[in-house]
Amino acid sequence: MSMNNRGSGIWLYAERLPHVSEQHLVTLGEGRVPLVRSWRIGEKLGLPNLYFKLESLNPTGSYKDRISALALSLAREQGKTACIGTTSGNAGASVAAYAARAGLPYHVYVQENIIQSKLEQILVHHAHVYKVEGMGFNSQVGQQVFENVRTKAAANNWEAVITAFAYAPQAMEAVKTISFEIQEELGTPDAVFVPVGGGGLLAGIHSGFSDMLVSGQASRLPKIAACQSSGCANLVRGWEQGLNKPVPGDSTSLISGIQVPNPPDADLVFSALRESGGFGTALQDEATWHWQELLAVEEGIFCEPAGAIGLAGAVQALQEGRISGNDTVVVIISGAGYKDVHRTKVMTEHAHVPIISANEM
Amino acid sequence: MSMNNRGSGIWLYAERLPHVSEQHLVTLGEGRVPLVRSWRIGEKLGLPNLYFKLESLNPTGSYKDRISALALSLAREQGKTACIGTTSGNAGASVAAYAARAGLPYHVYVQENIIQSKLEQILVHHAHVYKVEGMGFNSQVGQQVFENVRTKAAANNWEAVITAFAYAPQAMEAVKTISFEIQEELGTPDAVFVPVGGGGLLAGIHSGFSDMLVSGQASRLPKIAACQSSGCANLVRGWEQGLNKPVPGDSTSLISGIQVPNPPDADLVFSALRESGGFGTALQDEATWHWQELLAVEEGIFCEPAGAIGLAGAVQALQEGRISGNDTVVVIISGAGYKDVHRTKVMTEHAHVPIISANEM
């Protein structure tokens, strides 16, 4: 029996992805998420052609689902007996869901202070979760965990799912489907604003547009803008200083998903910025939180903080003249609001909710 | 400027819905959610043609988004200046998001013990929320709230959004798009299992298939199965006793969204069951929780408890011989797992998450 759904979602583009046989396909309906036009924010900013790509509406609430679908399909194709990986949360919830569907165990290593709601989203699918001392703070520990994952995977015939081109180049090809979808609905935008943690999302989006330029499906590239927290702006600083490598330094960002002091796909990010005529932009966490709230209040779009950094980046780029008000701009909303229950509490705890009787209505 | 997206989601079927002008359309990309085939549960049950319609992947995590999109579009079409309604949670989060997008204030009345995570999902969009004493327990209070909502809406030129055909028949037409999508992807199934609270979801799904039978797009109707908690099985008991009206009685169900002792669309539910050759089925809350967990663990689908009652109903119907193992069966997964954070905690709090050093991997 097939898991079906070939021919929908990311599988519409199966011929542009690594080969998976019909019977090994693992899908939960990932991809083909809405691209919605800004209704009020774009107008107010003087950026009327502003669009939001709602990756938050993927099956487990983030773009990671595109990668997991391909990763688990490839794992089954190759007869792997389990998955293993690391996560700050979203990749873990995603791989956990797809591994459950595929019937493969999933071993995942997380930082001790992982957001509780993200941990729970992994555990509902019965993944085997281990908290690693020092992970997320100490970059040496992080590097050691990556290497151990690789070693264990190779020794056991397991699939290593670390959502970076540096570790899982085949599965990461699935990110390109974001660009294919944008191109189909909108044509080539002038600029695409992308949250950057490890850099794989940005690299995949650029790679998708590059493929279409080569094949003639597109006649130009959009500028790709790398949006990082100023508390973890290693790539943006490296770009600004013309180093073509990240500036070292710990993360002080409070935003989950983009606290990555050693981005594994740094090289690909720099080439994407160069090739596309793009740029890097660093945003205060406060600015990102501000635009997260405005997205909910003015557009009806509730995303996690990291999902709003692209909008904060677009606003800043417009102010700095890096993009023009006539540009067609796509902001990638990478993850859903429910990912970060703590932040939702902060956003709503001061709301006044009176208790009344029905007579007082 | 248009909010665009006409031509996608529920708006693919615009000509079969109440008229909305292009410039009044309010959309967040609702509808067109995945219909995924069961991979492991169907096989184990001996029901290989089992499908899940993932309404949980709508913009705010429930099928209510289809209704809200049409309701807010109609509100703008008719020059309404605000929305008003009641909710157990999902309709509130949905209308709050769409009202935010449309730029209309939203006044919403909720029960005092509303699930905190559902309340927060309403508040992030800056809706005006009021807790009403006794609502959700006392059916007289519930009735009075409904009437007050209607009165205030009429007096102020506000849109009353109560997601029932009895109160918002035009907006409820949007539910039919679920059936249109199923028919397009799968043809007419043999049976569709639907969670029943107020009954509007079931009535709308039956109405969609009936429309297609009349227009010749379908040649038969699927059996519609009404799935209620045995702690609030007023319709199912009424059906079993041949009364064609609900058996009165308070709700003792612990499952949010289906605790509706006085279902406003009861009459439509009874005619749907009659016309379709369907039936009602009552499930213990424990059975629904059990299948909610199995959906997460065996299929990678994380829904709220009410979203799993249709699967519990299909399993029971198979055991009772009301459906056969060869039938093509669609289960409506009405809402997302993140809706009920408390339940997620219960599902995961006993998981063992060891803390290790990187050397111990």
C-alpha cells in the first residue's frame, strides 16, 4: 500500500528532488502552504506588494516538514532502521511525526533548556529524547553532539537527520520546493526575507531559485536577505565585514530556533547573498517580538518569534533603502505561534478579560 | 487592493458559496488541507481504505477557519462594523484571526473555565473577550447568551458569528467545501465520521455531498456518522431511540469542543443521518483519548481530543458491523493538537527524558 499523496505538496516537484520510489514515500501533506498577501502592514509601510509564505501551516508547524518528509522517505528507500538527530525543537517535532508515520524509532538530542512546549511536541510521537549537558551554550559540546550523531548513524544503519546541507544534503533539497511554489504563484519576487539559524533554509531557498534560473523557468534571481538576531548575528557581521565567514561569538538571543552560534551552512549562506545580490540584516529581539505581535493583530497571522524576524528585516531594509516600496517582497514565516507557549503567555497575560453575568452583556 | 487568493482554498468553489465581491474577500489560506491515507492504523484494523482529512492544518488549527473566512468576507460585503459571538475556543481563535485581518473588532463570550491555551489563541489577535458566569454549565445561560449576541448584533450593525446553521446559515455554507475537496481527491467515500458538538460540521458536510448529488457531480451519498462523547450523547441517544430530537441532559464529557448539551443544529443532524443512511455513535472519553494518542504515535498526526473522536467512532462502527473492512472511510480530524495544551502535558508528562553528557551518547 502506498502512503499516497504523490502528486501533491512537495511531491509535485518529485522529479526535481532526489529519487524516492512510490512505495517508500512518507507524507503528511507537507508543502503547498498558503502565500498570502499582506493586507494592512504592507499598506502602512508603503510596501503594498508584501507577501507572507506561511510555512507555519505545515503539518507540524514549520518548514522542517518538507525536509522530514524527504528524509524519512530516503531512509525507507535505503532500508535505514531508525533516525537520529539534534534539534532546538522544530526539527525534532517534525522528524518525530514523520518517523512515527514511517514506523522508525527516532533518537534526538536536545539542549537542557529546550522550550517545554517544543519538547512536548516531540514526545507526543514517542521519540526517544535525551537532554545533553551544555548543548546550546557551549559550541564544543554542540560540535561533539553533531559528530556523535554522525558516528552512531553510520555504525547502526540509522538515518542522521540534522537539518543542514552540511549534514543531510539530500533531504535538504526539499527546501527548494518553497521557491518553486513562490515562483508558480507569484513569479520571481524582488526580495525574499529569510530567518537564519543554521542557514539551511536560506541556502535551500536560494538554491531553488538558482535551479529555476538554470532551467529557464525563471529569468532572474530574487535578492535573498539573511535575517538574524543581533544577539546571534555571526553571519550578518561576517557579511558586513566582508569576511565571507561567520564572526565567532556566543548567542545572547532569546529567540528559539535562531540561536546558532556556529551555523553549519555558513558558506552556502555567503554564496547565496553574493550570487543573488542580497544582504544580511541583524534585528533586535524586541523588534522581532514587536512584528510578531503586529502580524497577529493586523494580519491575523500568529507565528513564533523566529517566524517574524523576516518581517522585521523587511521593515529595516525598506528604511535603509535596500529595497524599494515598489518591490515585490516575500517574507518566510518559518514556524507557528503555538511552538512557543511561553511567548504566547507573555503576549496575552496583560489582556483584560472581565467576568460578567449574561444580564450584563 | 485585493486580499487575493481567490482561486485557492475554499474560494476554488466560490460559485457554490454565497456571493462575495473580490474586494471584500478575507482569506488566510483556509481550506485545501491534506487528505492523507492511514498508513498503519487502517492496516491493523483491517480497514485499509481509511483516510484522514486534516482540518487541523487550517490557519488557526480547525475547520472553523473555512466558516470565518466566509463570515468575515460577508461582514465586509455588508458593511458590518464589528463581529460578535460565543465560543468554546476554536471558533473564537478563528474569528479573532480573520477579524484582525479584516480590521474589525471582535467581541466574544466564553465559558469561565475555557481551556487557557484556547483563550490565549483568541487574545493574541486582540479580541475583546468576556467570561460569562454559568456559561457552559447552565443551558439557560447559554441560550440567553445566544439571544443577547443576536440582539446586540442587530442593534449595532455587527456580524453575529455563531458557527451553527441556526445562527449563521450563510457563513456555514463554507463547511460544504470539505465535501467538495474529498469528492475531488477520492470520489464519494462509503462513510464519513464526524465529531459532533453543535452539529454544524456534520450538517455542512452532508449538505456538500447532497449538493453534488443534485448537480450530478456525485452519484450517491456517503453514510454520515455522528460521533459524540458518551458524556454528551444527546443526539446519538435521540437517534437510537428514534426520537428525532436530542435527549436532554447536561454534559459530563471532559473533551473541549463537543460539550454541547443543546446542539443548535440538531434537526439538520437528524435529517443528515436519515438521508445518508448514516448513524450516531457514542464514545467514552477514554476511547477518544486512546485514539488521539495512537494517531500521534502510529500515524504522526497530532490532533486535539475532539479531533480523534471520528477515528474512535470508525473503530467502533467496524466492530459493530456498521461499516465493512472494504469500505472507503474518511475521518474528519477537526482540530489541532496544540489547541489543548493541558492534554498534551498529560500525554507527555510520564515520558523519561534522561540528562546525559555528550560523552555518554
